[in-house]
Amino acid sequence: MNIKTILLSGLLAIASSAVIPTIATAVPAQTQKIKLSSQNIIPPTVPREFRGAWIATVLNIDWPSRSGLTTQQQKTELLAILDRAVALKLNAVVFQIRPAADALYNSPYDPWSESITGQMGKPPTPFYDPLEFAVTEAHKRGLELHAWFNPYRAYHASSKSPISPKHISKTQPELVKQYGKYLWLDPGEKAVQDLTIKVIQDVINRYDIDGVHIDDYFYPYPEKDKQGKNIEFPDQTSWQKYVSSGGKLNRSDWRRENVNTLIQRIYQTVKSQKPWVKVGISPFGVWKPGNPPQISNNNNNGTAFNPYEQLYADSRKWLQQGWLDYLSPQLYWRIEQTAQSYPVLLNWWLTQNNQNRLIIPGLYTSRVANPSQQNWSPQEIIYQIRTTRGFAGTGGHIHFSIKPLMENKGGISNLLPQEVYTQPALTPAYPWLNNQPPGKPELTITKDQKSGHLQLNWQAKGQQKTQLWVLQTQTGNEWKTNILPLETTSYLLTNPQIQNVAISAVSRYGIQGEITVMGVKENLIKK
């Protein structure tokens, strides 16, 4: 498939005309029930596409804009981010909550991140829990929130705050290694794995998150010495423990197996606690150089970076073993960049997906109108979204990061809703987790005698837990779609031309249930 064919296919994808009407508040109690009959009408299918953005908190990349903001300023900024996501018709955010063995939530294991107050270990004042706030506000807006963890990084080289006495480098220094300018947890120590599992398990149990997300930091990206040579990661102690216990793997394979074991344990832990919580991983966009053959992955100096051998990340194995629900390879290259072509790499990942998980590529939106980062045109991102839609089996995309969308770099936030986000979309379904649909909602319509408008009221039925509602209204030949949060169970019909209404529930596994359809007679609406 050539690039022109791919782009043409993307242009034809998701061609329905649904738009979002305004959500109405409940009408006062002075109402009269109206009996309406169901009609044999089938509303159009709602598009499915994961439309996400990463919210990076390390070094205050995206949020908060700087450390030391007041609680109210932090909340205001976060609400603005979530509101922008809704305005763009995104349906998910990936929120970084553990950047470097620290926490942007009230953790029993890690100290508070310096990104919040400027001082590691210092909680916000007045106190609030940013993760709890973010989850609540995201769900109010019908957005999924995936909690983003860094399992191994322990201290960032650009951090400014003194290390808290409660930080793992102080409480369990034997698990932490100095690597270049960074502190890094040793993936070869089982206690490090156990800590990561405890951290994730704690968050799953205490917060109503929709996903657990890991990015591309496994063993660290190579640091260089003064001579420009790669520094070996200092894991001699854990390596010798392995060898002394009778281990037979060579050192590279042992390192990869350490990461593999953690990934498998994370997936098993999440599913044993809350099976509807999705597990997503966002590795480097290339598994190994030469896969596919035309991918060289050369750096500017002509040497090839190999995440399989240098990060010890066997990302293809995680996909093929089904140790994740979605894979978001960071395809941070242009469509026409031959050595790392976006569509070529995307197609390769799709061919490796024998478990039919979701492939949701990461887009480098931060390069748009960024002179220091290749200064991409916003149309590059538009083309990449259309290209992604042109491949069967893709599940959507994630922008890195939310900042260019907040700043409208190069007009990108104007273009997205005009060109590729013209209508709302549900996130994809996860039928391998649970394929049981929610019940058919019970729908009633009441008429307010004072205003003359009709109000829809509905409630869930069945045992399957509902996450969202899909409300569709028909006027003439046009259907409009509105994806509503769980708490919204009523809707005011202010348009007297609406003929039919349809409501259905969507489960936490993304399965849409049976649709309830009712006809609306125009003579019941007092104009």
C-alpha cells in the first residue's frame, strides 16, 4: 500500500455527520408524563477511535505549568486541560502520576513529586489529591483517565529539589543505582518489581482509573562517559545474584527477562484487581532495527539505536503474549521519512498483532511549529491521523503531548476538529476482557408544562456496569450523536424538529448495549 492510497483511505474513514448538542440540566419537577411508542428505527453506528493525549508532569512539561502554584491554580489549569480535551472531541487522557519514584497523588510508598510544590515530599496546601481530582473531573466530562507510571526511573537529572528522606534512594539505597546524572531502580532486583506492583495495586484499589500506562523507560537510555562511550548500567550485584542462583541466561537476555517478568506481573495484577482497567504500554516505535527490513533507525551520527538491546525492551513479545490491552508505539517520525517511515512502521506493528490487541500509535504533536524539534507543519499530524485510519486494525492515536494542543501550535487545535475530529467517537471495545453488553436502558419522556419542552429521562438496566451513554437524535435524515458521562441521565429537547431519540449504554469494557428508540411527535411540543 503506497502513501497516497493510505491517505485516500484515511479520508474516507469515519464519514458520519454526528455532532455534539449542548448537554441540558434537569428540568424542574412540574412535569407531565407522555407515552410514546418505539419505532423500528436503527440509528447510525458511532465511530470507534481512541483519541488521547499524554499529560506529562515530570519537570512540569504539561501540568502544573510550574511548581509551587496554589491548589486553586493547579485545579484551574487541570480543568482547562480537560475542557480542551472535550472541546477537541478527545475521549481519553494519559496522566503521569509517578514520574521518578515520586507521586502526584497521596501515596503510601513514594514521596510527593516536586512538580507539585517545588519540594519533593511536600504535599499541596491546602491539601488535595491531584489524581482523585483528575479522575473525578475527567469522568464528569466523559473522558477516560489512564494513570501513567514510570516503573524504574528514581530521580531525574534536571530535578532541583533535595531528595526527600522518604524517597527509596534513602529508605532502600541498595535498590537504587547512580547511572550518569540519574538515579535508577535496578530492574534485576525482585524487590524493585514487588514495589512497582504494590504501587500500581494501591492506585487501582483506591482510584477509579480507566487504565494503567507504562511508557518507554525500562533499562535507561544509554548515558555516555567523557570519551563518548556508553556507560554500562551498574547492575553487577543483581547479576551475580542471578548467576549464583544457577541462572543460565546471558546478561542481555537476563535483563530482557527482568522487564518481561514485570510486564507480565503488571497485567496479571491489574486483571486480578479490576479486570476493566486497561493496560497500555508505549514503547520506542521500533522493536529492532531492520524490522521491517527498510527500517534502519539510524541516528544523526549514523549509528543505529536498538531498544531491544539497549533498553532491553522486547515490546513485540508483550504484544504477542497478550500482556497488554493496547500498544502505543511511539511513531515519532514523518510519513515520508524513509528510514523510520510512519506508515511502514505502523503496518509492521499491525502484522505482529496475533492476539488482536489494540494498536494505538503515539504521535509527536509537540514537533508542530517547534523550531527546535524539526518544526513540523500541523498538516503532518492530520495526515498521520488519516493514515492511521486507513489501516484496518488500528485503534486510534495519542498525542504527545497536551501542551501543543493547549497552545494551539501552528493552529493545530483549530484544524483537528475541522478536519479529523468532526464528530465524537467512543473508545474501542475490549471484547477479550468482557463481551457482555449492558442492559437496554429504560427511557421515559416528560413534558414541562411551564416551558413546553420535552425532557428525556433514562436509567440503566442489567448487571453490567455502565460507563457512558450514547444519545442520538434524528431530525429529518440527519442524526446527531452525543456521548454523555455516567452521571447524566436526563436531557432537554429544545429543538422541536427532533423526530426520534435513541439511548444506549456503554460498559467499562467499551461494549455498547441494545438501543432504546422512541418517536417524538411534533404536536407534543409547545412552540
